[in-house]
Amino acid sequence: MSGALLDLLRDVAAGALSPEAALERLRHFPTEDIGFARLDHHRSLRQGHPEVVLCSHKTVDQVTSICERLAAAHGTFLCTRVGEEQAQALAARFPALERNAIARTAWLPVEPRPEYVGEVAVVSAGTSDLPVAEEAAVVAGAFGAHVTRVYDVGVAGLHRVLEARADLDRSDVIVVVAGMEGALPSVVGGLVRAPVIAVPTSVGYGASFGGIAALLAMLNSCAEGVTVVNIDNGFGAAAAAARILAARLTREG
């Protein structure tokens, strides 16, 4: 919790940051009210990263203003569910922005990059699941994980996931994304020792009920220890994976 504050004090002590600049960073702690949003600048102290911006249902000006304040306070920001106009405005304002159109994410990385926290494999059943899988992969990477993508290995061709055993076995946490009948997390959960976080997607024909069939299948997984997040919630799965890794580092450290 104190790591970011300690870095700030070290920068002041080393002369890399003036006391006035440090005071300005601390001025808006713990929150900064910008009228339409109240930014939680203590999030990075409590959880190791600034709050993440959900861009859906926000205007371009709202997203840009929030990101400007986050960048000023933390040197970084991460946005999910970014629309095209929002992405263009952010790219124009922040040249170093890293945008993933499939994931609908926009990330302004901080330098140096986040501390390495462990290995995360993001596994998807089919190509149609890629938007959710990519969201999970981008967020896990932004939170400091090394991410291995294992895509299009659904149970319709079980040999494909078996061929990826080496990637799965060296992972500390595995995020499995699947729609249709949602069977893939049970298969992976029966093969590996690492924690498995299942993400149902809204991909599938009528009886999949917009991902409810996959959600229920994952909740009823026969494989022990499979954890399930909400439908299409790649962000939530990656955040959970990052917390698992951070807790492990804390114990080992």
C-alpha cells in the first residue's frame, strides 16, 4: 500500500521531483472531484494500480478529462470498453497510448513498466471469444503479468488444448474464456494445478441465452477450484488474476 507513496518521497529526496510538484500530486488525495466524477487516487496505494476507466456510457470529453487527471497524478491510465471516438481523442492527446481495437482498451503505460508479478495464460475457446479474451490479456499485462495467449482451443477439437499443455503448466493463473456451452474451463481445470478463472461470453446460438448457459455450466463445473466471473467480464477475470499473483508475491517477499 505504501509503495507508491514511498517512491514519491524518494523522488523528492533524490531531487527528481520538487516538493511543490509532490504537494500537487498529494493535494487531491484521497479523491479528486471533477464535477461529473470523483477520482479515487488512493486506489494505487491500496491495490497497486490506479482505478480503471470504464468508457461505455461516458462522453468523449468525460473520458479525456478523467484520463488527463489520472495521467497527471499517476503517469498512467487504463480504459476499457473504449469507443472509436473516445479512442481517437485519447490517441491525439496521448501519443504514447497503446490501443487494442479488438479488446476495446486504451492504456497509457508508465515507465518503467509495472513490476513483473507472474505468468497468466489467457485461453479462449473460439475466435468469436477474442474481444473478451483480449480484454483480459491487456488488463493482466497492464497490471504487471507476463501474458501467454492460447486461442481457439475449444472442446470441439480437444487435441488443441492438449497441445498447449506446456503453456498452461508454466502459468501461475489461467483465465479461460468460452461461450456456447462453456465447457472449456472444466477441461482446463481438470488438467492443471494453477487457479482457473472462467469467463462466460455471450457468444452462441439462441439456447445459450446470451451467455447464461455458459455461466451456469461454469458455475456447475465438475473440476475443482474453478472460479467464475460475470458474462463477458474479461476485465474482472484479469483483476482477480492480478490479485492472486500480488498475494503470492506478498507472501514470498
